[in-house]
Amino acid sequence: MSAIEIKEVVKTYFNRRDSSTVVDKLSIGVERGEVFGFLGPNGAGKTTTMKMLVGLTRPTSGALKVLGEKPDAPEVKKKIGFMPESSSFYLYLSGKEFLSFIADIFGLSKDKKEEKINKLLHEVNLYEARDVQIRKYSKGMGQRLGLAQALINDPEVLFLDEPLDGLDPMGRAEAKELLIKLKKAEKTIFFNSHILSDVEDICDRVGIIDKGHLIAVGTEQLICLTEF
Amino acid sequence: MFNRVLAIALNTFRESIRDRILFVVAVFALFIIGSSLFLGSISLDQDIKIIKDFGLTAIFLLQIFIIIFVGANLIYKEVERKTFFLILSKPIKKSEVIMGKWLGLSLTIFLMTALTSLMFFGVLFIKIGTLNGIPYLILAILLGFIEATLIIMISILFSGFTSPILSSVYTVSLFLIGHSSSVVLGIIDRQDNVIIKYIFSVLYYIFPNLEKFNIRNDVLYNSIPVFQTLALTVVYALAYGAALFLIAKFIFDRREY
């Protein structure tokens, strides 16, 4: 069973006057433990695809499955982690309070919660800033907090929307290191990016989307050799 | 389920407590209560009545202002700031979010009501030197609080599909209509046209009858409603609140982010 199955998915947004199809007959399969890079320019349909995969929006037609179930199934949501593009937070909370809130939604016990939060704060290098209000965080710190909240439930499948966006070179290197560590732990990662070099070191396979259409899918080397 | 509702509720409570508007509204309420001492002293043998009148009104206005200025933003801000993207991708139902938001703001209003009520009772005690009559005042404040929880649900429902300004306008409109139920009843009684009579009768039952929760005048004149009436008012609040919750759930379930 694939970790992620996308079959003939179409997403059309309807307005009063017209409609626009942002994802058109998209079909992709991602195996368990695989790191899949989903590349494309801004507005190509990457974020919409990811929103459908985490149950935030429904496809107009076609089918999506995550771990063999529909994405909005509660059992699936317990096993996935999602980091939205330019993560938004409750700015009045500190980084630690925010992670604690997310852990409460997952129903983590008090001891496990404390241990997990401290471990994640160290991993994303935010431990020193744990009690600082998020409104005082830089964009890079926000991205790292977004990554930490996506890992709070020790997910089987991770959906990351532009996870390296806004990070300085040092932050990029640290985030990549963390993603490689997750890859070694055999997590399935679905990774949106518009920068090819971001996926080079991390992804097993790459898919390229443009204007809602899947243009190519394969290994990064294969795609580099393909003319389209 | 309760853990998730509680997590949302505590976060909403924390958000509203850290909102500066809350303190502006609370200071305003405390100012009215405090000034009632002065106004009472310049009135002719009506000082205690004026203090009670001002105190109950200030507490009620505090509750309504918190709902209008804080509650109307509740859901809209989540969508605007995209924090919903994070929350709704987690194992939580939209109905649990609605319930948590309602509980969190109710908790804020309960706390602010308790604090202002304590000041109100303090002012009253300074003036009359006894706690006689305070249980009835507490009853009037509690019914006002129940009404406020109902208006919170109305505010959440509107904030689910409109901007904060429109949500505030709709909530205030429904609040005013809800306190004008006797006017609607008067129109129904005076109408000869069956169709208009029927339309107003339907409207009378659709819109909340918020006057049921207003016993402030009765308390001032020591006329307390019987237990059965009070119990029916609470049942009405539960039934109307449940209906509002189901409508809000329906709207939120259909919405995509």
C-alpha cells in the first residue's frame, strides 16, 4: 500500500462569474519511507494539492488517499504532520506555549508532552527562545517552529509546504539536516518547493507541476536529463 | 474529545485575556459602577436603586461589548491569519473548534463578570452596609451571563462567513431584535392581515427572545420570577444554543480552507 495515492484529481474553484482549475487530472503515488519533492513555480497548484492531502479542501473530482484512507479521516490526521507555507501562529503565545497547545490537540500526556516539546525545541534550535512571544520571532524562527509543530505527534507522513523558504544559509543547512534525519527514520515526506536545489540532497523522487498539470515525475537526475 | 475542546477553549481564553480591548471595556464598566456612588448621592432617596441600576447595566454592557469587540473576530482572525490551516489539519473536528471557541470566550466573560460584580457588591455594601438582596442581584447577573453565552454562539456563527465588522453589525442587530420581542408581539396583536400576522409570528419564534433573560428591572423592584419561569428560561437557552451550534457546524463543515 502506498503512503500517498493521488488519482486523477481535479480541483476547480468556482466564482460567481467564472471558474479556474488549479489542479488538473493529477496522479501521483508515494511509497512508504519515500521522500517526494513536488516542484513547480508559484501558483502551479502545489499548495492546493497539499491542502487536499491534509483534508483542508476537497477535490472536485478524483480520489486521494493517505495511508490507505481519505485525508480527512481522524485516524489519518493522527498520523500525519503538516507544515503550511509561511506558517501562521498565535502571535500572543510563546514558542513553547504554541507547541504545548498543538500537543494538547493530539492528546499527549503531560510528561510525554514536556519531553517531546523540549526535544523538538532543541532539534530546531529554538530552545533558548522557547519563552519568547512568537511575534518577536524572525521569519526563519517561525519556519523552524512550523517544522517543530509538524513533528509533535511523531508522524508517519510529513507534508511540508516550502519548508526552507525564508531561512538563511545556516538555517537551511540545519533544516536540511533535520529532514535527512527524518528520512533515515523512514518517514514518508511530501515536500513542496519551487527551488530545485532544495530537493537535491533530500528527495528520492521529484514531480514537476505547472499550471495544474503534472509535467514529469521521476528521480531528480532523470528529470534533469528530460527535455519538456 | 473534551481535551481538544479544552485546548481550544484555553487558547481562546488566553487570546481574549491578552486583548487590550478587554481592559478598555472592563475599565469602562468599573468607571460606571464607581460613578454610581456619586450619582446615587445627588439623587433624591433613590441612591440605592441608582447604584443597583447602574451596576447591573454596566455588567451587562461589559458582557455585550466583549462579545462584539472580541467575539466577532474569533473565527475570522483564524482564517485571516491562516492559523486554521494548522489546527484543522490536526485530528480535531470543526464542531470541537466551535465548542472550544464558545467555551473560551464564555470563560473570559465569566471571569470579567465575576470581577466587576465583586466591585459592584463592594460599592453596594459600602452604601447600605448589608448583603441583603445580593442573591437576587446575582440571579439577574447570572441570567445576563446565560444570555451572553447565547450571543457568543450567534457571534461565532456570523464570524464563520462574514468579516468582523459585518459580524458585529449582524450580532448587534440580532441582539436588538431579541430585546424587542414585545414590540413584535404588539404588531402581531394589532394586525388584521393574516399573512402579515403569520410572517411576524414566524419571525417572533425564529429570532431569539432575549427579554426572557432580563430580570434586572424585576430585581430592582423586588419582583422575582418564580422558579418554573427561570427553569424554562434556562431550557430555552439550551435549546436555542443547540440550534445555533448545529447551524454553525453546518456552515463550517461546508467551508473549505
